[in-house]
Amino acid sequence: MSKIKNAQLRYRVIDRSLRNPYKPFPTKEDLRQACEEAIFGSSEGTDICDSTIEKDMFAMRMEFDAPIKYSKREKGYYYEDENYSIDKIPLSEDDIEAIKFATNTLMQFRDVSIFKQFGFAIDKIFDRVHISNNPTDDHVENYVQFESMPETSGSEYLPEFLKAIKDKLIVTFRYTNFSSGKQKNRRVLPLLLKEYSNRWYLICYNPEKERINTFGLDRMDEVVVTEEHFLDAFDFNPDHYFKYSVGITANETEPQMVELKVDKTGSKYLQSQPLHQSQKLVKEGKNRDTFTLEVIISEELKRIILSYGSQLEVIKPRKLREEIQIKISEMVENYG
């Protein structure tokens, strides 16, 4: 990678660090580590030195009028203008061409197995960049509207958990239970980061209870990556763990064969976007089609079933059918 491109990447990382409300007033060392981790995947100090960060901040002040200041009291750097971001600086023609080249390159790899789960996101990036000569043109939104998701907290912890997973380090945090509202300290070994329904979750091993737990990152605070390594042998296979899952719930109960009857319209939706990889169309009827899938009965599955309303009927297992009946009865009561 050229020195110019390296510098541009560092500017973006420094900008992001200075605007991070969860880690305000980063030191020069914090900025150096963030840049080295983002560009080289390591923070050991072999590729970027403190003087490079000093030159970068000077260049940002001169080239982009970045209001970077140093706080003696906090012993770290910050933006004097809280609303400033280097991302708001207009892109040059060279920048735009570079973005288009990058998206074209990304599209070539969208069907490679490791990127398949991001295929939809890659398509959206490609469409947004190529729908206009200038991908930053705000007027595009007047005639093309892309799906947007509300922001959720917790994603700022992703780099820390990723490091802990790689290095097998114990992590501690305070966790708020959605149901009770109570907070509790947790001490776990992170195993996997998983996104579901625009939320990030941590799959981890609890050494004290000797079991695997799942925690939502948006319900965490006071996250600390300790220097304690987990030395015991521990085997975890994400594909096996989530083999029978719909959503984020996994491995808590044995999978069951679920049978669904769906009207012709719902059937088309179900075939175009299967609920699970085990889903099969086993019978085509005059008015309704029959599907089966082998899955864990979870709250996520129940929510999806209910989202189809009168289009879908649970036939088996009996317990799931009864639970859906109860929820429907409760909904009727809510509406009087």
C-alpha cells in the first residue's frame, strides 16, 4: 500500500478515535495503536511510530482545518469543534474514482464463501456508489431511498472483543438484563461475535458455570479486556453450535421437526427467503403449501411465525402450536 494511501487511512482512524464518545481524549499512544491495529492488524509498534502520528495531526490541521487540540487536564487530544469530522470534507475526483475502483474489486469477491454472508451489504454499497457520479451527492436521496436501520449501541466494543477472541483473554463487563432491569458483573472467555437483526451479540464461555452464554453488546458497559489468558483446552465450532438455530438462540434444547402450512402468497415469500437451511417444501396444495424444518424452538422463531399472521399455521410440534395459540389469544385481548 502506498504511503499516501496509508496516510489517508490513518487520518480516518485518527478522526474516528477523536470522535469516539466512549473513549474521549485519546493519547498519542492510543492513536498510534488504533492506526496500527486498523491498518496492519497489530499494535506492537513495528509499523507506525509516535512521530508519524504527530505529522498526521499536523497535516490534518493544515489540509483539512481539523480543530485538533490537546487537553493538559485530560492528557489527551480532542476536537475543539464537537461537530467536526473529516468525513464531511468533500471528496476529490481521485477519491471518488478510488472508491468506485474499490467497490468494483469488492464485487468480484462477493460470491467467495467467506464473503457470502455480506453479499447483500456489498450489493448496497455497489448500488449507492454507482447510482451517481458522486457517491456523496445528497440529492440522490431525493429519488432513491435505501433501507436504513436505527443505530444501536455496543458496536464500539467489537475491536476489544475481537482481540480477546484472538488472544484467548478473559473479559469482564457489567450486563443489564432486559427482563428484570438488574445489572450483574460478568467474567467470560469470548468465543464469537455474531450479528442478528441489526444487533451484535457475544457468544462466550463462562468458566465458573462451565457453560456457553450469549450477551447483547448493547446491554454492556464497563468492558475490560484483562491480561488473563484462558489456558484450558476448549473446543468450540460456530457452525455446529448454530446448526439448528433461527436467530441467536442456540444449543439450549434439542432440535425439533416443525411443520407449517402457508397460503400461496406466504409460500412464495417463504421459498424466496427460507427460515432455515433445513427448510423443505414437502407438499403443494390447492390453497396452501406444507413446509418442514428441523430447528430449535426459540423466541426468534415464534416472532417470525407470528409475523406471517393468518398466512401461516403451525401444525407440529403440538407444544409450539399451543404456544402460538396462547400468544394469539393474548393479542386478541390486547385489542379488546
